[in-house]
Amino acid sequence: MRKLLILLALGAVVAGIGTSFALARGSSVAVTDNAFSKGTVTIHKGGSVTWRWSGTGNRHNITAIKGGKFHSKTQRSGSYTHKFRKRGTYTIICSIHSRVMRMKVRVL
């Protein structure tokens, strides 16, 4: 009986680790009129963030200004995905609306 309880507890721990790891492999952020839907997202190294334009009439882009260098095209609709291969904290802006459209991506 004791071995069964240990195995069940170990299985629950492993399942919990697997679930949290899967959830942190990627994230989605809405790009709305002059705002990102999230101020900070946290993902694991090798994970991706997808920015999705949602109901915006304005043109926006995704630009990394700290932690790495990447830049999306400027667009009114669609999406942009970036895979993060290095750990660190990235500062992301829309270069057109940089005063109000800022966020961070933490890569563990």
C-alpha cells in the first residue's frame, strides 16, 4: 500500500511538471488599438510568442529594443510569431506607438 501511495504521489508531481512546462512553451498576445493585451509574458527557452492583431484600425509592429533584435512588418491585421532561443528579459514595443505600447517577454 505504501509503495502504491508513493507511486501515485510521484505520478501527480510528474504530471504537474509536464503540464506547467507545456503551458509555458508559448504565449499569445492581442495587439489592439494602441495596446498589448499583456504587460509581461513568461515562457521557456525555445518557446514562442504570437502577437495577433485584433480589431485594430491602426497600423502596428512588434519591435524588440532590449534583450534581442527582431522586428515585424507594420500591419493592420494578421499575426507575427517569434521563437525565443536565448534566456533573458526582452522589451517589446510598437515603434509607431512606443510611449503606450510596451511589454516584456521573460524567457526562462
